[in-house]
Amino acid sequence: MSIVSDSDASDLRDMLSSLGSSDWKIKSTLTAPPPSLKPSSRRIMPTKRGLPPGVRRLRTPSDLSGCHVLALRAILDEIEARGQSISELRALVSEIAPSQAVHLGYSDDNNRVQRMKRSINALEIASDLAHDISYILDEEIKSAKDQLSVLSLQHGIASLPDDILSDVLLYAVRPTYPSTDMLLFISKEKECIRAAIKLSHVCSRFRSLVLSRSHIWNTLSNQITNVDLIRHCTKHAKKAPLKLYLESLGYPLSNDRFETFTTVCLESAANWHQLVLQATDSELWTNEESMVRLQTMSNNVSLFSRLTNGYKFPFINSLELDFERISAKVDLRDEKFHPHLHWTLPSLTRFSFSGNIPLPFSNDIKHLSISYEYQPGRILDMYQLLMFFAFCSSLESVDLKLTEWTSTTPCETKTFPFVKSVSFSFSDCSVDFIRTFCRALYFPDARKMTLQLNFQPSDPPPRNRFKRERHTDYGALMSEILTQHHYSGLTGLDLDLSPKRIYETTSDDLIQALYSPPFFRLPSLGDLTLSASGGWNLISLLDVPEDVHIPALQSLTLLVRSGDWDRVSGWIVALFVRIKEQEKLYRFKTLRIKLIHDFTHETESEIKSNRDLFERNVRNCVSQADPRIRVEIISNQD
């Protein structure tokens, strides 16, 4: 663009020059900016000269004078008068204040230079106001969009029918997943109740819908210490099955507060469906707090037994008594730890007892779970266990978990018919104890069995490089358990082995346990599951002996990690080849691989890529035996 001369100056430039003059005389009619231009105190301020770079502020009413408005208005009026488009704005502004430098030596008077300075100054004034207005408008647009989103959401929610909106609200407050950890579950339920109460204060419709969903309010625990809130929950639970959890047997509630809590809960006893009593204790017996906790729990359980004595709970179908973590110094054979002995429980079908052998009582239990961990001072009375089983004439499934036991009193075998599913789990127990325990119990009608042998202690002793250890014949031990009572009717078998960690005396190399799963001892077996909780790297699978008859399997399930496949694939292929040779492969339906992923920092794409590679390896390997074998891969990340 050429250098500006006197003849090139426009009226617009003259006006802006006058506005930029230090001695301009225009009297402003504006004493304050219009309301729409007032800066908001909640917003970040745009630029002013003299502030650090990047720091901006809006001018205050005292900063805004008539020249700012007039300067910007002059430009806008000129744009309107010329009828120029937005794309021509730069050319228009360049006419006012050319951006090219003045050539040295050009003859011109000083007035022209001063006029350009004033024009630039005026443009800066207009620019500052334009920036302020743009910033405020951007903020107002953002605020309006946010309000529009809220209004749209409100309109969308208002348009939903009650049944759908009620489900949405229930999904919003309900814990996202069920948990087997009682403490975590109770914590989630408390969050659920808090969230429901907050939602009920949004509007009358939300309140009505939230209060109408009885399954939001049907969990009670001693962590809810507000009596009014307990009554609120039982009121709005209506006829939904109530679940009562007594964590730490009411601790830290004092005896008086626990009595009040129990009394209020008993007002809805006719609707209890699930009851959990849990006692916990610190191992630090020298700690004063531990002693206070134990005494409080002991008093509370005595109080609970007294208050509920003689009660009839018509709908309790699940009862769990968890005393596993309480000190062995507490006599769990005391009847106060068995309050159910003095109740009427016509609907009880599921019973779980941890920490001792339950005392016998008349029942119609169908599902029984007993967990018992050795502690110094504890004994495992097999006669009491067999007597308890004698009172359970309706049993259908039994789950027995024994930990760190080395001996028990041998006794004659007792037979318990009608039980269809049996689970034996032995963790760090001696082989003699396992044999004695399994010999005492016989379930002739069992169709499914889980047998878990874990020989890895929770606190392994220091390694002795000079002590030569040998692996137990784990396969033979499993075979003995399966055959000593003729479990020939089993159609489903789940075997889980975690052998000892035995090292070479001269190195850190692990000595693998030779293991032949004895499933071939069961002629009716159709579904087989194999796992190694301690890791398949501890096991060397032996091929099925040549002289045995393999049952007509319909499914095989393996629990593996991605790095375990090479350790088990050869055994899998050899097994299918044997089944094919015996002309029974046509009965086989599915090879199911349950892929266990440990926590890693892999991205989703890396996880997917690794899984796809694993799946290809599995399918290619299995096709060596027969390409018709159906493979199903399930991940714990699905």
C-alpha cells in the first residue's frame, strides 16, 4: 500500500485522528457503560498495557469513556456506509492506518506523522473495547449454552415416563457392581442412600420416584447410626427384602446405642431376608483399643442374642456368621455366638459359618458353606461337624474351606445323600489332614465337585538351600480323594492345584511339580475345568497314560494367563488327539479359555492387540488336533 498523503485521508481517518488526539474536545454523553457492557466480577479480565504478557482484564466503568464507544462506532458506521463485506475489513482498516513503513528521505511535514500516530492510537482504543465486548459476548454465549443444556436436559427428563425415569434414578444411585467384600458393599450402600436423599431434594417428582423405589432403601447396617434414617429406610423399603449387616458386631456403637439400633431394626424383623453377623478383632492383643473392641463386640452379641431370643423370622433365607478373624481366645462354642439356635427360621435355605464348626440345629438348609482357619488354641472337631451334617437333611450343595490345618481326629465315614454339588478347598493343609477329612465325608449323589489344593503358605518360611524338598504326588492325592468313595457319578469336575515352591539347592530355579489330572478316573465326566492359582509355571503336565480310557468330555475350561498358553498347549493338543483316536470327539462341544489379565499400564489398543494375538495362537494350536473344535475365549476384562 502506498504511503498516505493529505489527499488520501478520508473522513473516517480524520474522525479517528481527532479521537486519538490528546486534546480532543468531544464531550461524552456516557457516564457509565451500558448494562450489557458491564464486566462481570466472576470473569477473568482482558489486557491492559503495563500488565504482564498474557494477563487480561476488563476495564471498569471509570475506564470506559465516550471516545471508546465513538471510535468503534465510527468504524462500524463506515463499514455500513460502504457496504463492505467482512473479508474487506482488513483493507478498510489499512486505509486508516497503513502498516507499511515510511521511506526514509520522503519529504513530508510533521502533521502527517502526528495524524498517523493519532489514528493508530484511536484504533487501539477501538480495539480494546472490541476485545472487551468480544470477551464478554463469548462468556455470555458459553453461559447461555450451559443454560440451554440444562433446559434441554430438564425438558428431556420431564418428557420421560415415570417408569423409565425411575429406572434412571435407581441406576444413578445404585452401586455399580456387586461386591463379595462386605465392608466395601456396606460402604457402597451408604453412598447409595446418601445419593438417593440428595436426589429426593431436587424436585417433587424426583422425590416421589426415589421414595417409591424400595430397593434403594432395603439395606440396613450398624454404620447407619441415625435412628430416624433407619426408620426412613424401613418405611420406604416397603415389602422389599431387607438385608441387615452387623459389621464388627455393632462396634464402635456402645451397648446402649447398639440396643437402640437393634430395637429399631427389629420393628421390621418380619421382612428380614438376609442377615450377616461379622466379628473382627485386631491381632495386637496388647493394644488397649483391641481389648475394648473385643469387649464391646462380646457385650453386643450377648445383647443381640437376648433381644432376639424366641423370635420368628419368617423370611430370612440367608444367614451368615463370620467369626474367622476373631481371636482364638474367644470361645466361639458359646451359644451367644449362635443366636439362631433360639430362632424360628422356616425359610432358611442358605447358611454360612466361618471361624468354627457350627452347633447343630434343626434346619432345612439347602446350601451350606463352612470356612475354618487354624489358629493356636483352635481345634477342628470332626464329630461335631458330622453331627451338624446329620441335622441337614435337605442339603443340595456344600462348600468347605480349610486353612493351615495339620491334623484332626480320625472318625468313621458318614454318608450324606442328596447333595449334588461339593467343593473342597484346602489351603496349606497337610496331606494327612486332607486324607482324614475327605475320608470322613461321603456324598454319593454328587454330580459336580470342586477340588482345590493350595500348598503355598501365606507366610512362607525362609528358604533353606541345603534342604532337599520333594513334591507330593498331587495327581495321586486327587485320585485318592475321587476314588476312595467311588465318585463315579460326577459329570462336572473343577481341579485347581497350587503346588509348593521348591527350588534347586544350588540355584534359584524352581522345580516343577509333575502333575497328571486324574479326571480319567470318572467315566461319566462331561465338563472339566483346570486351573493353577499359583501359576502354571510351577507345574509340568503329564500326558494322560496310554492304557486309560478317556471319558467323553463335552467341554474343557482352562484358566490361564497369556504367558501360560505355551506351558499347557502341548497337553491340550495331545488330549484332543487321544479323544479323536477313541472316536469321541464328536461329543466335544467347547474349549473355553478364561484369560486372566493382571493389572498393567497397557493401553486399550495394546490389550486388544495382545488378546487378538493370543486368540490366533490358541486357534492355530487347537486346529492341529482338529479344526472343527470350537474355541471360546473369555477375559476377566470383558
